[in-house]
Amino acid sequence: MTFLTPIIVLSSVCLVLGILLVLADKFLADYGECKFVINGEKEFTVRGGSTILSYLSANRIFIPSACGGKTTCGLCKGRVVTDIGPLLPTERPFMSKEEVADNTRLLCQVKVKKDTEIFIPEEYFLVKEFMSEVISIEPLSHDTKLFRFKLLDPAEIKFKPGQFVQFRIPKAGEERAYSVASCPNNSGCIELIVRLVPGGLCTTFMFNKLKVGDSIYLTGPYGDFYLREETEDPIICVAGGSGSAPVRSIITYLREKKSERKIISFYGGRTPKDIYFTEHYAEVAKDLKNLTHIPAISEPEDGDGWNGETGLITEPMERHLGDLSNYEAYMCGPPAMLHFCTLLLKKHGIDENRIYFDEF
Ligand SMILES: Cc1cc2nc3c(=O)[nH]c(=O)nc-3n(C[C@H](O)[C@H](O)[C@H](O)COP(=O)(O)OP(=O)(O)OC[C@H]3O[C@@H](n4cnc5c(N)ncnc54)[C@H](O)[C@@H]3O)c2cc1C
Ligand code: FES
């Protein structure tokens, strides 16, 4: 017996008690019928005991919920006016001080156990569910594919370049977020650029099982990462990995609009095999005269045939960028990349309020 034994025993007892409480709440508790009110205007009577997120989707109100309730996305936020108990440890990492103060909660975590009133952004009422058909699947690189969906019902979607949709995994029912890679003007079709996450539920399904002709439910549009069109100011785009999808939508849209905005677009990968769309952007630049597209790799090797920019994406950015005080920036990629890019852009004089990003 070591000094750790009592700690192990105590932890095991707590774990068992915790599991028993969860099971008792799931199978024994009866919360009866509860009034569920949304934004003071929509009222439903529901059988208590399930999460707020599940009542919303049962009533065809779709809110962003990219991890299917696994508390990794933190997107399913809403303000719960009714006192439903303290913030859960699973919610805390996603909440700012202001959100804690105004009772913002993760709606996949909290349950309706009595009459409950919530507030969600009005734009969520515009989100629709689309039945679609897969019309093509194209490899872009060793781990990335472009999936094209024809919308069947409804047959058209309205979205802003940069926004995302959610892909519902058949049978599993869970959804994952994917930025739309196509142009909003092509409203009958949605293109997604998806990078395989080894062992990932959705991407494994998409890469190994999904085929042309399959029917898929998508919901959307979601998100406040989208092209601002109030000005003609120049733009910096920065993308890492699958972050190229929303940037492609933004640039394609500007091309169709015959925009004269100056655009400098950086795309970072690790090795040459991560880089795609170089020819595509060379073609786009024939119409969009003010576009400069700069791919870069962070791990060049002798004999890899790469003649382009090298270094972490901030290095080519530093080499190419001057004063950015009149620019706006659109960035998409992993959190660490976005952090360092933000520091660099601010150093070059960009207004922090004009840096827009999606992390993934
Ligand atoms: C707003 C938004 C837009 C997005 N747009 C795109 C897009 O355009 N293209 C795209 O490919 N993805 C995009 N994503 C990521 C996407 O939603 C999924 O998270 C991703 O495809 C993994 O899903 P999965 O079900 O295969 O993996 P899961 O089963 O959810 O995860 C399996 C494991 O992999 C880890 N994991 C999840 N994602 C990653 C990752 N990216 N890298 C490394 N490990 C990971 C998880 O933590 C978990 O441990 C976006 C996410 C958000 C929030
Ligand atoms: S945290 Fe992802 S759905 Fe709630």
C-alpha cells in the first residue's frame, strides 16, 4: 500500500458516485412538461430532461454546434435567463467574464428541468436545413479533398463568403462545421475543402464512405467570419491547412464581382505536398489583377523541388508586408498560427478591429 492508495480509492468512489448521479438523472428523474421560451416570442411545451440544444434542433432551430456536444467547439452559446444552476466545468473554458455575467451558457451542456427562457442571436432563425446530393469528390492533396454538393431542398442557399455550414454524418446524426469554399453567387451548389483528421468521425466517413450520388443533410449558413463590403480597402488573407476554404470563397466572390481591391493572400503548409490551388490562383489573378497569392512551406528539404517561399507563414508575411494601416485581414487556421499572425499584423499597423478570423 502506498501513500497514493487512499487518493485512488477516494477518486474511484467519487467517479462511481458521479456516474450513478448521471444515470439517475437520465433514467429516474421526471421533470414533467416544461415551458420553453426563445427570445420572448417562440414558446414550446417540452418534456424536461434533455439539453436545450436538442429541443432547439427538434423544433428546427439550428444553432452552430460543430462538435455535436463534445464541448470542443464552444459555438453553441445562448443566454439563459432562468436560473438553471452554476456554470459547469465543461463550459468555463469557453466563457469570457462578460458572458459569465450575462448568463451565457453552452446549450449542448445545460438541460431543461423547469420552465426555461433563453435568448439566441436572431440570425439563427434564418439558418435552414438542406437536403443535398454529392455531385463530385476531387483530391486536392495527399490529405485534402474537395466535395461538391448540389442543393435539392431547398435548392438555393444565401450566405456570405467566409461563412460555414454543418455537415450531418448519416446514422451518427452528429454535425461538423465546414467553411464554404465556393462562391455565394453559385447558390445552388456548396463546395467544401476537407482535410482528413486521422481517426476523426466525420472526416473518416467523408473520405472512406461518402460517394457521388449520396444524399446528405447540411445546415447553415453560420458564423460572423465573412467578407466586409462597406469599403474598398485592401485585404490580407492568411490560411493554414484547411483554412484555405473560406479564403477561396472570398477571393472567388471578389473575382466575380470584378473587384479592384488589392488582395495579398498567404497560404501555409509544411511541405510541398500540402500546397494546392497554386495554378487555380494564377488563373484567378488573370481576372483579379490586384491579387497576389503567396504559398509557403515551413519544412523545406533538399530535393523537394520547392522554389517558393519558406518559413512559418509569419516569415514570408514579414518579407512582403509594409504599412497595413488601411488594410483589413481575413485569417483561418490553427489558433497558434492565428495568434502569431495577429501580433505581426498589429505590428504593421492594422486596426485590431479589422482582423477577422475563424480558428480550426
Ligand atoms: C467554424 C469552423 C469551420 C471549419 N471549417 C473546416 C473546413 O473548411 N475544412 C476542414 O477540414 N475542417 C474544418 N473545420 C474542422 C471540422 O469542423 C472538424 O473539426 C474536423 O473535420 C474534424 O472532424 P472529425 O469528426 O473528423 O474529427 P473528430 O471526431 O471531431 O475528432 C477526432 C480527434 O481529432 C481531434 N481534431 C479535431 N479536429 C482536428 C484538426 N483539425 N486537427 C487535428 N486534430 C483534430 C479532436 O480533438 C479529436 O481528438 C472547421 C471547424 C470550425 C469550428
Ligand atoms: S460545445 Fe460544441 S456543440 Fe456545444
